[in-house]
Amino acid sequence: MPERLEPGMLISTNYSGPYRIKRVERGCTCPFYIDEINERNPPRQPPHIHIVLTRPDGTGHFWISHFDEGTLLSLDKSYCGLKSKPGYDRIYIMEQDMPVQMSLF
């Protein structure tokens, strides 16, 4: 099982990065944004995380969302509630370049 994501950690995804975690929001069940746009009552998603990120040097402001923290995989994606495709995006924890708060406990 991957370690818990914490502010200060360096991560990348299979499509971009590296990033430094600024904040992790846990326990969200919000619908996918495309479902919110296209459906009157979009389905809630399983608990997932949203991550606020910067570049490794602390500049920029980015976010990634709808990932399962236990597997570091994106949730299955639903398109207008009609068909579902397995999530294939992945978060990779990179070698850390400095101590990370809470990593000692």
C-alpha cells in the first residue's frame, strides 16, 4: 500500500509533473465535472482526494482530482452517466528532496 500523501511531497502523474503537494483534500464524494455539466442529478463518486499542487520550486498553482488515495489510481470515469471507462491515470511518489512534515510519525 502506498504511503499517505502529505503536503511537501514530490509527486508526478503518468501525464505530467513533477509537482509539490500544497494541500490534500480527503473524503470528497463530488460527481465528475462532466457529469455535473451534462446531468440534472449527477451520481456521487466514491470517496476520493483532490490535491492542490505547485511546481517543485513552489511556483504555480495546479490541481488534480478524483484519485483513490489507497491505490493512487484515478476513479473510473462516467460519461454523462451512460458508460463507464476504467480510470488509468496514476500518481507516482517521487524521491523526496527535503524532509516532509509528518513523515517521521
